[in-house]
Amino acid sequence: MTLLSARGLVVELGGARPVDGVDLDLSAGQTLALVGESGSGKSLTARALLNLLPNGARLSGSVRFQGEELIGADAARWRRLRGAGIGLVFQDPKTALDPVYTIGQQLLETWAAHDRHPKKERRDRAIALLAQVGIPAPERRIDDYPHQLSGGMRQRVLIALALMLEPQVLICDEPTSALDVTVQAQILELLLGLQAQHGMAMLFITHDLAVVHEWCPNVAVMYAGRLVETGPTAQVLANPRHPYTRGLLDAVPRVHRPLAPIPGAPPSLRDRPPGCTFAPRCPSAQARCSEAAPPLVIEGPRSHRCLFPLEVR
């Protein structure tokens, strides 16, 4: 069952289109990784799905939650959706958590805003939720301020906040990028365990292909605001069809192998090159690549946008 879908999703901001025609589907229990370089539009795509956009941004296309079209919905409908239908785990708990309020106050505020549960029950439920995400001695830590918690514990609090209203879709925006490897693995195990327990769909935004390989069954590769390749992670990472995906894989540091960064830089979103936006950096580019944008090519469970795709090995 498809819980959340986007068709032709566009974000216009300052004369540019940092998100340009994105199609996504998330089903119950599914984990989809959204990967790409910094500035490719991953985080803005996530926020577009919740209409949490910068001032002056314009959202168009289609976003459907459980079949209901949300583009054009009023602000009250979007507020009801956030948290209750779609939860969001932010990247940096140092900025996402308010330093002047205790953890408990921030948890209880979410329930109060949505008028969930009698007031006398809220604290007990908050303590239970902190225990669920692995906070030790939650009955005591609920009265701590964010600065009294470690980075990993603050990230667990953000997860608790995102799960407060039992959403059916969870969007995780680089939730482990600021953590060391050991804590990162703990948080990923926690997220996937909670997903299995609650049957949520999860959109996992990251730049770390090792995380994608180990934890995410499906992947969508984003470049300059557009999806260029999607499919099962095992197939896409083993045999990429788009040269950009191949470039991302070659840029992953490995022992006894020199680093191979992608040459050049992403295009200006205010002045996109004609045709394929990756053509100026692509080692396989030909004259046709600069003439027209490549169409979507569907190959079974996979898809790509490339006129001259790489051969499957």
C-alpha cells in the first residue's frame, strides 16, 4: 500500500528550481534511501513533502498522503499532517532541540499541540517513549536540558519527538552524520527496529553509500534537483546504469585505492545547462547529451535517465 507519493514535485526559489520534477513512492514497511552530493536537493525534497519550505519558495506538482492530494491544502491541514501522518528526524539535534526547555517540556508540547492524550497521561507516555528509544533512566532524564545529554542521546530524543504521534511515514534527514561510527550503528539499528515494530515507511536521506548498502533495500540517486537513477540498492550499487552513480561509488574512500572524485562541480540551478545536467562532468557524454534532457528509462524494478547508460556487468 502506497502511503506517500510525489509526482512532478517542483520547488521554485529565487529564480531557481532546486527540486525539479521529482517522482517518489513510499509504501508501508519500505525503506528508501535518497542519496547525492551536498546541494543536490535531498533535504529540500524532504521538506517539500511536508511543505516546510523557506520563505518565498513555491511548491507545485503533486504530493499525496494515503491518496489525499496535499498541494493546495490549507495551512491547518499541513499542520495536522506533520507529526501525526509524517514524522521528521532532523540532522542536527543541537539546533533542532530548544536549549531553554527540558526534554520533557518539548515532548509534551508536541502532544499538547495536537490535543493528544489527557494531560495527566502525557508525562507517563513521554517517559515510556524515551525508554523505547533507548534513553537510560528516562524518568530522570526527562527533566534534563539538551546540553546535559550526549550527541547520541540527543539524536534519540529527536527520534522520540518524531514518533510521538505515531506517524505512518518517517523522514530521516542525515540523522547520523554528526555521530561517530559506533553510535551511528546504534541509531540505525534503533530506527529500523522501530520501523519494523510500527510498520512505517521510511525515507532515509544520506550521502553515505556505505550506510545505504548496509541498511536500505532501495535507493534513489539525486543530481541537481532531479532523480537520475532508482532501484533496489543491491542492483544499483553493484551495476549502476547512470555515470553519476558510478562517480559517487568511485569517490568512496577505500584502503589501497586512490580517491577518485567526480571532476567539476554541480551546475548553477539558475542557469542549468541544456540537455542532461550531468553532461559537463560526465566521462561518457556525447554531443546528444547537451541537446535534450534524457527521458526516463524503466528496466524492471530499476529506472534511469541517461542516453548512454553504463553496461550491466
